[in-house]
Amino acid sequence: MSFYITTPLYYVNSDPHIGHAYTTILADVIARYRRLKGEDVKFLTGTDEHGQKIYDAAVALGHSPKEHCDIYSQRFKDLWVKLNIKYDDFIRTTDERHIKVVKFVLTELWNKGEIYSDTYQGWYCVPDERFWTEKDLDEGKCPDCGREVSKIEEKNYFFRMSKYQEWLISHIEDNPDFIQPNSRRNEILSFLSKPLNDLCISRPKSRLKWGIPLPFDEDFVTYVWFDALLNYISAPGYHANLKEFHKWWPSDLQLMAKDIITTHAVYWPTMLKAADIEPPKTVFAHGWWTVDEKKMGKSLGNAVDPHFLVDDFGCDQFRYFLMRGMVLGQDSTYSFERMVEVINTELANNFGNIASRLFKMIETNLDATLPAFWNSKSEPADIKLIEQTRIIREKVEDHFDKLQIDRGLREINQLMNLVNAYLEEQKPWKLSKADDEAVNFRLQNILYVATEALRITSILLFPIMPEKMETILSVFDEMVPPSLEQAKWGLLKSHRINIIDSLFPRIDLKKIEEDSRRKESKPQDIKKLISAKEDKEIVDYDDFSKLDLVVAEVLEAKKAENADKLLLLKIDIGEKEPRDLVAGLAMHYEPEQLIGEKIVVIANLKAAKIRGHVSRGMLLAADDGENVVLLKPSKDIKPGSRIK
Ligand code: MSP
């Protein structure tokens, strides 16, 4: 079975950031997972190199457009090497093979009367390279990005997109998988409930030279989207090698973020329809990585450079965090602290710790030889974990099939929790010293059940963390890259092994900060944390007076089970009912120390959900980088007293 997956072609006007890394890693994970299932995969990515934006970026940096594209396209390629992206093809829209196809399709559509010339009057958004009519504008600005638009009147060429509106609506209705997730499908259907305009597909050369000339009018170049979208067919060989092309087309999955779903779900299928080519099977738009609730991107200056994060945390840890951190289809807030927490909790403390403990026990107690499983000696706890491993494996596959990588990883983490609980209950370390045969069987069975869960998990995790999983799978003498067939219970072979070092060391935030200072090239996040102290904004009294600061008494305090930094408090602030408050204090205070204490809280802060716990307010504490100390009234005073 063949599987053809694509990412968008990224613009070469700036360096890649986490947003680009996310889509590409997601595509790589899905491609590797499909290969794991034994499918024949083609994974395509590349760069989008024509158009005004790129031309402007080249001029601003003093390059010729081609020089500029060569440099920036290479930066994407370099990052993909660093992120262990195993693509099968990398296409650039300046590649000759691509230009030929664009010209061919344009000629065909021109000959068929699908393209006509007309005078265009309207508004143009330069950064988005999109035309808008008066009624499209949002308070006079671009409805997509909110930036200024310029008035424009010029001859141009148009593609008869409106002609395909009815066809497109029925195609979307008849093929529920065509646009995913459903929220985006509904959005596009609602967009199509209004009349669809024809698409302007040219730019006069007098205004823009950097593009593919129209084969039927050399005074014009092709609109960047009409050019770029065609990469998905030019790369697998449309026009040049039809046999190869039909092996892959229609594509199985085209990934992107929600900002470019209209071009992929409206322009693209209608262009294909006009050229008598089948539409892709699925276009899938994921959400955005945001910073302070704004989309991460170059234009807002909040882009985070993946290079630093890979250097500091490791490639596989970074890949894991991105896959774990975004619920597919929804936006996700990028946070450095969250990344450290996910890596430490799920990789260092859970998966990595289980692996080290098991290998250590196998080394000390079984002479570094993997155990065997003695069916006749199995106990109910063994059977239970074997069954749980089987069920979770099935769930993981089901989630991965539906592209819900985050949910699959949550299941894997859950399995590791179960293995941990099993080991804690069975206590193999207590059996280890005995010489008795029964004890030896028990010890082998416990280690086998737990190690087998680890081996199966490592196969499932291979698409997400190929390098680390290769290391662990080689201990088990597994074929790499593995196949899903190997993830069956009971295939663990008993043999002597080489013990490996800890796979996922705990991240020490302080050490990273110091290293980055030494390198004098701090990760942008750390820079942000540091500079937050340095340049504080001056605020008016009015701003300050908006805060409702009150004295609170801590009634109850306990540690949050799912987050080792958090304490869950119940506080009295003089209201009828106590309030819940979540505080990141667990590293600095024991819960008992807080009960009965009077503290200061902001009472009118919007309620927030932190790791699943609702917090209605925030307490005040001082932080010198090492110690965090609570602020308390200097004399006893009633809960609910206002701070002025
Ligand atoms: N060149 C066009 C695409 C042409 S495809 C034929 C383009 N390029 S882009 O450089 O702006 O890349 C957009 C894509 O980068 C998004 O669709 C998404 O895949 C990824 N992302 C860029 N910023 C992102 C976030 N902040 N969050 C998630 N993904 C993001 O559009």
C-alpha cells in the first residue's frame, strides 16, 4: 500500500521556527508510523521561493532573489537534518522540474478557456499576496491578517474558480475526510455558502519580476499560490513521469496549519478539477503554536528558534514535546517551562527511569541476560499487565491512525505508569538476592513482563523518537527501523545484553541558563525570562488599582498528583465559600507549612485551569531565582482585608 504525505512549502523570507518544525515533525512522525506499518511511503516537503515577500526579503538583505532562496532553502534543509526528518523528496519552486509543470498546467488551462484576462480593481494585501474586494475588507484592513491593504487597478489573468463552486461543495459533502478536522470542514462549507470569486493568478512583471512567467503572456508572472500549490503534483512526476505520478496521486494526507486551509481546500481542488486531476484524499489543518495568545511567527517577532532547543534538550526530546504538546486541530501555547516539565516527567522520570531500573536489575540479578517468561508460573498481576499492554498498544495504534499523536503518547505514558505501579507492587529487588528456584522464576517473570512492555513501547515510540528508540531497540536485538509486527507480546528474546546509559537525563534549567549565558547566545525563551526583569513597563495608578489584592487564610493544602511543582490550596478570603487556588510552590513549601497561614492573593484574576485544576486567584510570592518566599501580612488580620 502506498502513502503520500506532504507539508506546505515554507516561504524562504525568514528562518524556520517552531511552527515550521511542528508540521514537518508531525509529517515525519506520520510517515515513519506508516513505514512501521509496512506501507510504501513518500514524504514530500520543500520551500516556496517566488513572490513579492521573498523578493523584498532578498532586497532587504542585499542578495539577488536566487542567492537568497539558495541560502534560506538550505537553512530549512539543515534544520530538517538536525531534527532527524526523513523526507523522500525536497522540492523548491525554483526547481526546473517544477517550473516545467507550472507552465504546462497554465498552458493547458489557457487552451481550455479556464483562464481569461480582465482588468482588476480592488484591494491588495502585500504580505499575504492576496486580493480582496471592498466587501471582504475588515474595517478597511486585510480580513486575514489585519494589516493595511493598497488600492490597485491593473490588467490581470483570472482562473474560472467560481465555475467549480457547486462541484466543490458536493465533493466536500460526499467526502467527509477531504477536509479535516470537522471544524475546518464546516468553516470551508460556510465560506462556500457565499458566491466564490474567480482567482487572479497573475502579477504584471512591471510590479513583480520574481516569479514564473505566464507561458501565454510574458509580461506577467504567475501568482505565488498558483505556482506553489502545484508542487504537490510536480514532485511525484506529473507530466514528466506519469507512471510514477499515478503511484502516488491522489495524495493521502496534506498537512498544514489553519492559516492556509482556504488555499488548500478551495483553490487547490478547483485548480486540479479544471486540469482533470483528482483532488487529494485529505487536507488536514492543525492549530497554531501561540505565544501570549498570538500566533508564533516572524511578523509578530515572537518566533522561537528550534536550534537552541535541540541543543539544550536533544532532538528526540524536542520532537516528543511538540507531538505531546498539541492536541491535533487545536491551538497550543508554547512555553519553555512546560517543555522542561514534559521532558522531565514523562521521559526522564517515567520511561527513562523504568528503562534504567530494568536494565540495572537485569545486569545485577540476571547476569545481564534478558529474562524468559514461565507461563506456568505466571500470577494474576502478570496477566493483568500483559492484557493492559495489549489494550494500550491497540489504543495507541488507533490514535496514531487518526493522527492523534498526543493522545497516543498519553496512553504510552499511562502504560509506563502501570509498569511502575506493577514494579512497586511486585518489588523484584526484594527477590533478587535469593537463591531459591521459585524466587528465580518469579524474578524472571516480573522482569520479563515489565521489559516486554518497555520493548513494545519502544517500537510504538520509534516514529516520534527514532534515535533514542534505535538505541534501546538495539539492546533487544530488534530490527531497526522496526515494524509493527515486532510489537507483539512475547517476542522478547533471551540473550546477553549491553547495558546502556540513561536515555533521558533530567533537565536542569539552571544549568541550561548558565551554559547559554556562557555561549552568549541564549535561547530566546531564556532571554525572555531574563529580560522580563530588565525592562519593565511603567504603569498608571489606574492599571494597578484594577487588581483586587486581599488577605487570604489557607484552609487546606495538598500536592497535585499530576504535577510535582503544584500545590492545591483552599483559601478563605471572606467570601461565603472557600476558593480553590493552584500555586507553583511545591518545590519551596510543604503543604503542612501553609495551613493556617495568612497570605496575599489577587482575587479578581480570571479563573485559569492549570494541569486540570481550576485556580480562582493567584498568590503573591517573591522570587530571587533560587528561593521563592510567600508574602504575608506583618500582623494578624482578618481574611478578606483589602490591600491598599
Ligand atoms: N508558502 C506558503 C505555503 C505554500 S504550500 C503550497 C506558506 N508558507 S509559510 O512559511 O508561511 O508556512 C506556513 C506553514 O508553516 C503553516 O501552514 C504551518 O504548517 C507552519 N506554521 C507556521 N507558523 C506556525 C505556527 N505558529 N503554528 C503552527 N504551525 C505553523 O504559508
